[in-house]
Amino acid sequence: MTGIFDQALDDALPAVDRQALLAALQQVLPPAALLTEPEQLRPYECDALPTVRALPLLTVLPETVAEVQAVVRTCAELGVPVVTRGAGTGLSCGATPVETGVLLVTSRLDAVLSVDTEARLARVQPGVRNLAVSDAVAAHGLFYAPDPSSQLACSIGGNVAENAGGVHCLKYGLTVNNVHAVTVVTMDGELLELSVDDLGPDLLAAFIGSEGLFGIAVEITVKLLAAPPAVETLLVAFDSMSDCSRAVSTTIAQGIIPAGMEMMDQMALRAAEDFARAGYPRDATAILLVELDGHAASVAAEREALEQVMRDAGATSIRCAGNDEERALLWKGRKSAFPAVAKLQPDYYCMDGTIPRAAIGEVLDYICARSEVYGLPVANVFHAGDGNLHPLILFDANEPGALEKSELLGAEILEKCIALGGTITGEHGVGREKINQMAVQFSDAELDQFRRLKRAFDPQGLLNPGKTIPTLKRCQEYRSIVKDRAH
């Protein structure tokens, strides 16, 4: 294994007759739905984590469910791998193409098919943007809760594949908590309906977050919520990370469940302030953005209790947004954190792991110590309420070895999350990025169950091969690396 992001797939895929594949797809797709030239394929060579790049044999952009079925049936008959891609905003190399396969892009399946305001459900195609769902139902006083930072661009299909969350997932849950049903095209080209109303094993929950390994979502019915009548957003500053961390765990322990609770360290908040001019206190060591929503009376009571918790924890200042514009600006700063940090160094590597809330202080101390060892600055942004951390490792890829160092530091952070009782991903998925750490978090017996489930959906192993579930050989090799590192 040559590195954290080993370019080679674990298992060699069979050679594919490109001309035979092209001829077969030309029979089932219009010319505009087929991309064949290198300059056409290049924009699809990676997702938003460009560490691994590959050109597919062909890229297809179907416009109907029938076309998706036809493509998949053709690939199944010819033994051709299929990787599905949404908007390409993923951060785990999950949509990286396979060089011997087809890349199926769902961006043209972008219709809001129906809205049922009484049942509070919206039926959409996978290419619909996340924010477009809330925009489509706002006039009815409804919204769709999951709100990743990339919600302006990311697609619902990609959200389903990765089980995306966002800044309000603490109260409203991840994608899996906000989807009522999914229509899936299986690898044999058949339609499979999965719903929360199904009896027996919860296959809908198994499909959400499966990263394109089980099938292709072609229709998603999402749950809608009534817009809360009252919202309060507080900006709380601290002069120590430990005080800020304690405030988070104490808030939840007191039974206060904010709609969102975001934490930023000084490096991240200063970068965000320079970028968005959100009014963040630049002298603070850390800040919390806390949003409360619901009925006015309950929000007022929660705000009073929350402010007391913050003061007891050592908050140096507490400020509440005075209106919708100020609230939006505070959140703009948080959602701008990633591009803002990108101005500090030529490159950054965004990690995604989850830890118990009580361990936030310990993991931050660990990240700080390892940052000094590697000589790489790290800016920290947390979905603090549920312990989902996003360390941003800054480096310059033009410096020899800098990328490899950032990958190693990232791997150590993920493995520390496991050691603290957490997990290697909260919402970005595993893809190719974290496939090695799967061997650390899970036993061989557990991974074998993952493989069995994969085979049940995809017996030929043609859907998104080489992602998420490591082979036994990879597990043995990487565990040996971890053992050597520990010594």
C-alpha cells in the first residue's frame, strides 16, 4: 500500500471493450446524453476531494428513469462497473470514476415531482438541489431540515448516498431521519421501492448512506417540517477551548436541544470573519453559534436557561441576533468557514469524524499536539452538539511531502476518534478516503457482514467498486501499518 489514498483498487476489474459498450449505449441513449471525449470527461474525474482522480470510459447523463434502467441493464450484461455521481460536492472520493467503467450523472433528473402539504411530503428526483426543496415549499410555511454547508449546490441524491446532515441536524436529524421513501434502480435494472412503511428489515435505512454501493436512487420522497414561529440565534464567545467544550456538553445534559450548535476555534472564526464580515469577535479563542426554535414562549425559556449555562461555563460575551438579516449573517460566517480557511494556505484537507460530546476538549488537545508535530496548522469547525468535527488541515501541495503529511495527520485524527468511542465519519461518507480506517473501526466479522449486504444488492460487485468496504488483504496491511506506527 503506497499511501493513505492508494491509487490502485484492491481488486483488479476485468477489461472492458469500450467500443462494444459505446455501441450498446448508443442504442438506448440520445447522443446528448453520452460524453466520450477526454475533454468532456475531465470535469468528472473527481469529487470535491481531488486527491484521487480518474477518467471513466464514458459518462452518461440520463434524463429519465427509463434511461437509467437501460444504462444499468447494458452495463450488467457487459460486466461494466457503474459509479453514480450527483453534484460532485462530496468530500470522500466517493464519486471518483472507475477507469474501466461508466460514470452515471444524475444532474438532469432535477424535477420536484409533487408536494403534498397535508402529508408534509415532497417527491423529488435525485438531481434536485438541497436548498431548492425548501425554496419550493417555503410559500406553504414548510422546509426540508438537512442543510449541509454545500446546500446551494449539493443534490438530494448525493445527500441520500452520504446520509448528509448539516448545522441543524442536532435537533432535526440526518438525511435518514428526513426521508420517507426512495425508488431505487438495482444493478439488474429493476425498480425497488423502499419506504419507512415497509415491514421487516429496515432496508430504507440501510440504503441511505450506502454511497452508491447498493443501487441508484431515482426518486426520493422527503419529509417536510413546519417552519418554526420563533427563532433565536446566539453568538457566544469564550477565552478557552475547554470552557467552550464544557458549555456544549452541559447544554445537552441540561435537556436543552438547540436546532443547531456550531463551534469554531480562533483560526476558523477569524478566517470566517475576514471572509463574511459576520461580526464574530476576533479576540475570542472559540465561539459557539446556538440556534433555538419553536414556539415563542418555549424559545424564550430555553434562551434564558441557555444563557445561564453559557455564563456558568465561562462565556466572555453573549449576543443574540436582532433580526432575520443579522441571523443570516451569523450563519453565513459559519457556512463560509471552508472557503474562508482556503485563503490561509494554498490547500486544505477537510476531515470528518464524530466523537462523544464529553471528549471534545480531549480531541482538540490531541489535534493541537499532532498539528505541532507535523508542522501543519489545523482550523477546527464542529457540529458541536452531536460531536461531529471538521478539522481543516492546512498545507501547500507544492511542497514535497506536504500532501502525504496532511493525509497521515488526518488518519491519526480519525483513529483518535475511534479510540475515544466515536466513528470515522459523521456525514461525509467513507468512499476511498477513509477505507483504511474502516479496518480500524470494524472487525473482520463486522466487515464480512457489510460485504454480505453488498452482495445481496449487487451480486456482481459492479456498483461503485473499490469504495467504503475494504478487502481482507487491505485490512491486514493497514492494521500492520497502525501497529508499527504505535511502536
